[in-house]
Amino acid sequence: MNTKAYAAYSTDKPLAPFTFNRREVGPLDVKIDITYCGVCHSDIHMAHNDWGMSVYPVVPGHEIIGRVTEVGKKVTAFKKGDLVGVGCMVDSCRECSACKDDLEQFCEKGMTMTYGSPDPIMGGMTHGGYSDKIVVDEKFVLRVSEKLDEKAVAPLLCAGITTYSPLRHWEVKKGDKVGVIGLGGLGHMGVKFAAAMGAHVVMITTSPNKAADAKRLGAHEVLISKDADAMAAHAGTFDFLLNTVPVGHDINPYMPLLKRDATMAIVGATPLENTHSFGLIMGRKSIAGSLIGGIKETQEMLDFCAEHNIVSDVEVIDMQDINTAYDRIMKSDVKYRFVIDMQSLKNA
Amino acid sequence: MNTKAYAAYSTDKPLAPFTFNRREVGPLDVKIDITYCGVCHSDIHMAHNDWGMSVYPVVPGHEIIGRVTEVGKKVTAFKKGDLVGVGCMVDSCRECSACKDDLEQFCEKGMTMTYGSPDPIMGGMTHGGYSDKIVVDEKFVLRVSEKLDEKAVAPLLCAGITTYSPLRHWEVKKGDKVGVIGLGGLGHMGVKFAAAMGAHVVMITTSPNKAADAKRLGAHEVLISKDADAMAAHAGTFDFLLNTVPVGHDINPYMPLLKRDATMAIVGATPLENTHSFGLIMGRKSIAGSLIGGIKETQEMLDFCAEHNIVSDVEVIDMQDINTAYDRIMKSDVKYRFVIDMQSLKNA
């Protein structure tokens, strides 16, 4: 079926209108009219081919919210009119140990990403949410509560689950002292989740001017990482650190903050500059990675958000503003996530 | 009491004879006639002030074996004639949470190292095992089985516990596939322990010429880390990696070897060059540090060695040969640990 979208055509050109064919609705498929799509930093990496894996044209977008307009004849979980979401994945092998453990993001045969993966049905590459509609297997569609502001739900599908999953996996609980490093699209969700889980949340940032906003989001304290005295005063006191910094940085100064046997989880795909094992050895500490979350956990996160009334802080833009939005993201000029109002594409 | 020893006097001079006063035997002290002392790579770092913390003269040595010659009147655990060992620590605060958890190496007030720590009793700095005798609080003295070759037991006090502790902490068990990275003083003990714990042990080394010896020590397979095809063939199969490399190196190539959620434990205090979070994020993997082990676990390790007849592979030298031994260690020319026969010092 004919689909309107915006695509990147090369490493250096702005995104521009693109039309392509979506697959027809199969027996297990859900067709979604996209209402909003969040703008993730990785959309920019893929548009610019920063990871060397982009096949043009690239239609980004994996923070998708919309309404079901049609379901396949074997679909049981959804019906026309449902408010739903689609995140970073649209398929996986469903048979490997990772898939069986509800960790499709680690599928041993490779998950099918929402955009930029080889498309097993249509050929070519999958195309994402910068478009008016999408067709997805019901297994990879999430239920969204009508209680929440749907445009502000969109970023939960990536920024939300990426921060929720490590907080759950490393069992953050009431009373724990949790540091969230970096206040951006991911960090602001990390603060909200950790606070809702009952933790004592410390925003750790290089920027003193982010302090007030961090507290508004739920942080109990703000620690300026360039302040050596303040860092020393917090040494050995953190149960968990969630590192959301999206660019290369030196992690050594953060390690002394952790208690013995504690972990810093990293969710950004970045160089860890000048890492020295000394900070790990002293106190038997760990650095770990975490990648989005499985479908089951993503649903759990959305349900947690409905229960705790958690959404992302967003700035809504038209599809036509996407290139300006990319420029502003590169300058960290967004609080905290751009979301595209897809009506602007439909009206164009 | 008057004590003969060898000491480093500055960063660039060879070690030379030194005489100093040991403390007298207090009520809880054990006096030990040192028979053998292992030579650890960190002895060289301290002799050369590589870590910027050396106060000269430095009497190295924290792999100490000897016979009890005298005990304080309140000592209950040891008697004259016992075969005993002393490792990297001779005291700690005994009151902090780490000490209470039998992890004195992480004492929150700082353990007293066997050499090179401020000496709370004699003033100045503590002096180690390159000497004819030592006086140590019974809490930091280990029992050694008469079944084992005492000269080959000496390196267990540091190289042994440093590799045993992470294998236990990360719960290596029968049937696990364990990789030991680096075949030196630590690595050769890691292979012996992991094999004795029932693991399928793979020696991971840059040097094909170490393969035969690795198998003699107990490795079931040898993986040459420079062989990209071989590394790829082992991808995603390891339950645990024990990284014993003592110098700065790139850890990224090892991360794909681990299974999902698995850990690489690092025991060397070294730069981890060019670390990238990608290898952690893909599969939710961890890099952790480990530092020697507590006194309780060190005793457990020595008992495990007696039960499984495990000792270090050693080359015995005279005290007077120490500077040549240091040069050979720097060239990795030792299989796998030098041990000083302290009779040579007593006869001098």
C-alpha cells in the first residue's frame, strides 16, 4: 500500500519527502495510522551513516504512536481503534534462547529493527515511523493507555524502555541511591523512572544550569561532575549508576561513586575514553551495557507509566521541521524529546 | 628485633641488603621464620615507584611462607612449628562493612598492606617478605597444609587468591566454559583453579608457542586471540572470562566471546585501551574488577589447593639474584613465578 514518508537520501543531504509501498496486512499483522513519532538521536546517526550500516533511502523513526485501523484475521490482541505503540523492533526469530527469554533485542539471529534492517517480507530495508502508517506483526505491537498524553508517550518506546530496563535488571528499589549521568532524552526518563521506583535520585551532570530542571523532573539532588570536592563527598555511596551520556567520555571519575560490588550501566553506544581497570578493581565494581528492552518488558514499562502517570517531556514539531530539529538535537537544544505530529505529513 | 632484608632504595637502583627493626611479638602476634617468598609483578612496580606511592626504602614481598617460631600469649590459632603463609595484607580496621563481610581488601579505612603501607605499630612503612622473619597479627596469618610443596605454595598468597576469588565470586561451576586471558603468574593459576572447579578451560593468548604449556597446566583448548576466525568461532560461548593481562591492552575483541549477561573479570591494574560500550551493550555484558581476596577466602583457597594438590609452577632463586629476576619478569621469561629461597639471605 502506498505510504508517505520522509527519508534521508545520503550522508550529507537534508531529509526530504519519500513515497514507498508498505506491505499489505497479513493474518497476524496490525495496521497503524501513525499519529506521533519521537525523534531519537540514533535517527540522526542512521540518517548520517555514522555507524556505517545505513542503506539509503533511510526512513527513520522507532518511537511510534498511533491508532489501529485494520487487523489481520488471526490477530487476537488488538482491534480497530486501539491506541498502540511500536518501538525499535518489528520482528525476531522467536526461537533462540534470547527470544524465549523475552529478550528479543538480543535475538541470536538478529532482530529486525523498525527501520534500517533487511526487510524479510518486502525486500530492501525496513522503513520506520517518519511516515503516515505502518504494518507490524501483533507480537511487536504495544498497548498504550488512553489515560496518557499520546504524543508524550512516543519517546517511551525507545528512550523510556532504554532507561527502564537497566533500572529493573539491576533491581533498583525503594531507598537505593541511584545516580543518573547526563540529562537529555534518556536521562530525563531515567530520573522519572528511578524516582517512581522509590530511589533517592541524584542527577549527575557537567552543567550547573540543569540543576533546577533535574529537580523538577524528580531528582532529589544534583551532583556537578566537574566539582571534585562534591564528587569526593559522594564517594562510595551509590547503589547504581545509569550512564546516559551519548558521546565519548571518560568514565573513570564516576567509578569511585559506587559502593562495593555495585554497577554502572551504560546505555549509549560510545567510546569510553581512557578507561582504567583501577576503578573496577577497587571495590569489585562493574561496568555493564544495556540495550533497549524486550517486548514483554516494554509493555510492563508502558503499564508502569500509566500507573505512575509518567510520560516524556516533549516539543511537538511538524514533519517538515525535521532537519531543523536534527540541528537542535546536535546542540542539545531540546527539552527533552522532539515528537513529530504526523498530521503535518498527511496534510502535506 | 633486628631483621635482615633486601630493599629498593630509589626508582632506578638495584635492590640491595637492608637491615631494620621488626616489632616485638605482641599478645596476638605470630612470629614467622620466612622460608620462601614469591616475587610478584607488583613488587617491581613498587620498587620502581610506578604507582607514585612508594616511600623508600621499600622491602617488597607479599607471597610469604614460613614456620612459626613464637606466638603471643593470647594467640589461639597457631603454635610454634606451624607452616603458615602471609599474603598482601597484615591488618585492617575489622569494623567496617567490608571487614565484617570478610573482604578486608576493601576495608573502608584502608587495609594495611604487607609492605609499603604506613605502619601503625613501628611508624614509617611496613616491610615485606624479602626478609628473614616477619611478625603478623594471627588474624592475617594463613594455615598451610604440610602436604604441599611449601616453596610452590608461596605464590598462592597473591597470584593464587587473585585468580581464585573472581572464579568463586562469579560462581564458576562444573561444565562452564571459562576463558583465561594471558598465561603468566596469574594466568597459570587461573587455568589450574578453573580446571579443578570442573570448568571447560580455554587459554586465550596472543602466543601460539604457549599452547602446549597451557594444556599441560590443565587448559582443554587454546584460543589464539590474534586469529580472527578462531575468535569468531568461539563468539557467544563463554560463561566467564578471567583477564590476567598485566599491561595496557584493548579489551574490545574479547567481549563478543561472552554469552549474554556474562562477565569478564579483570585482575590487572592496567589501562583498558580504546574501550567502546558497544561490546557491553550487545548482550548486556559486564566488565568487572577483582582485587586479591579476603583472609577467609584466602584460607579457603589454600584448603582447596591442599584438597586438589594445586601449587604454583616456580623457579627458585637466591635473594642475591633478585635484580636479575626482575629483568627476566619484565621480559616474561619465567614459568611462572620466581620464589626466593630465604636461606640464601640468612647465609649471607
